[in-house]
Amino acid sequence: MPRTEIVSAFSIAMALAVGGALVAPSQDAEAAAAPGNAMDNRQASSSSGQPGEGTLRQRINQLPAEKTGEIDRNIFHAQVLLDAAGFSPGVIDGMDGDNFTKALRGFQEANDLDVTGELDDATRTALLRDQREPTKQLRIDSSIVDGNFVRDFPDSAEEQAELERLNYRNLLEEVAERFHTTPGVVMSLNDPTEPFGIGSVVTLPNVLPASRDYEGAKIGEYRDWFNAMNVNATGKKGERILVDESEGVLEVYDAEDALIATFPVTTGSENDPLPIGDWEVTTYAFLPPFSYQPDLFWDVPDSEEEQMLPPGPNGPVGIAWLDLTKENYGLHGTSEPQTIGYAQSHGCLRLTNWDVLKLAYMLEPGFAAEFVE
């Protein structure tokens, strides 16, 4: 299939501080051009058509309901800084919760702070070494809407198998995932009655990476997805991972055995527990299709037919699959980032799509993976 790329998905309009965040609001920065957010644009062959103009409220009505709450600006800013430091809070939503606590504990341990899991003064000071503002205003460029979206996303595997791609439902869902958040948060950060489409200037979490100079044969033609998901190309490199089932967290250690990153994960269920032991992650597959085999799922009738589901960010394994030496197990992305750490899986380890790409960039295939209870 020919490959079409879209470039310059966003251009930075100005920097914007969230009032009442970890630091006092700063003056607006001068306008600057952003690196191209090029992306593999082989889209689903649904009848959804091109995304037209619409308000944020209209677009969010096309998406599944999500749990929302009032954004705490201090927590929001801390989540942005934790994300940039490599200690993922999962979705950036400005709300307290287990994933935020896990990220704080990881950051504190890595920085020789008291491991409290609280946003205390010492942790604030350490986080604020990164002086980025919590949000950016960005203009949506026309190139981001070159492809089709799957507006009426089918529920059944049989109907999903008929699509060419399991893509985003609309532009709002795509933009939210690129900026490590949810559609509800994007709506909360902006006026929901304003138009949301080509040319719109919107406020988003400031997760823009320090570098987009991606290297390495392992990512090959999928470099554009790392770019689109705002993965930092200059982050630290890891040697091994440790997954603690009881904590629901994946820890990355470097060659000196220092903790350098943490990610919230969904680790399994009573019916499909995490495979405790020592394994290796041998190969990476980006945008993989998914072989849907009902006999492997305890909650699916074996009478259902097997299906080969197409790839896409809204597929069962999301954007990437990192294969374990245990058969049928791997680390992979998800179509529902807000559920990571709060739901069950069928034994594999699920991360957000942006976090699984971060993990893949930090470690070389063949890395050791230790799973403990």
C-alpha cells in the first residue's frame, strides 16, 4: 500500500501559562515554528468522510463517555513535568489518583527525595528544574485532516475486520492522544462552543519534546508515529524493566541499574494473571494487525469466529506490540488510555499508546523483563 505522509500538523502560536499552576504565570513567549508532526496517514476505509468544521462539544459527543472532573492546576502542571521527565502519570487530566501517585513516587526515588507519593515542596522544586509552562496554544494545520476517521466505530470484531484501519473517531480524539490527554480535558482547557477544525488555535498540555531527531533502525518507517506522539528523542536509555503486579507500575533501569522512568500499566486479571518470572522482550511490531482468537479470551464465547483485525491506534493493541518470550504475551498500546492502571487485561501488559512508544525508544529489542507479584 502506498504511504502518504502529512507534515506540519501543528505550528506553535504562543506559550501559555495556566494561572495558579506550580509557578506564577509567565509572559507569553514569541511565536515560533514547530517541527513537523508528520504521521503515517494510511487511514481506515470507512464512509466517515473528511472531518468538517464543528465545535468541541459537537466532536466530543461523537466519542465514548469518559470520567471527568475539575482540573486541579497544580496537579495538571506536575503531570506535564512528570511526563516530560519520564515518569508517566498516564493521561494528563489534572486529577489526583493512583497513576499520579505512582509517577510521583518514581520521580522521587530517581531524584533521591523522600518517597512520599505526595506533591510536597521538595518534589515541586525538583520538578520545576524544567521551566516549561503547563500548556501551549497550538494552531491546527490543514495537514492533520488529510485522512478519514471512523466516526461510527463498530463494536464487533467481525465488523472491525472489514475496515482497512482502526483509526481515530474524529480529530478531537486524535489531538488528545497526541498530547497525552483525553478529549474531555481538551474541552475543559478550551471554550467548548468555539469551532474546532482547520485553523483553530487550541490550548493543549505542553508535552512537546526537546528533540525529534529520532535514530535507530528499530523504528524504521514508523518514525512519524514517534513524532506524532511527541516522544522525546533525547531521553535516557534503559537496559531492563521490572513490573510490579501489586503496584501496577513498570520501572525502567539503565546500565548502572538506576531507575530512569516509570509507566502505569494494566497487568492482567484473575483469569489471565501476569506471567510472573524472568522474560525477554525480543521484537517490536508497530501498527500491527491483531489476530482475534476467541478461544484465548475467557470472556468471549468460543463459538465466535476468528478475525484478523486491521492495525490502527484504536485497535486492541494500539500502535505497538513488544513481544515477550512467553507465547501470546506482550507489552502493547491501547485504544482506551484513560483505563490504564484502572482496568483488567487478558494477561498482557497494556500502556497508553504514547507510553509504549516511549518505552520502545528507550530500550533495544532483547531487553530483560522481570515480573514480580
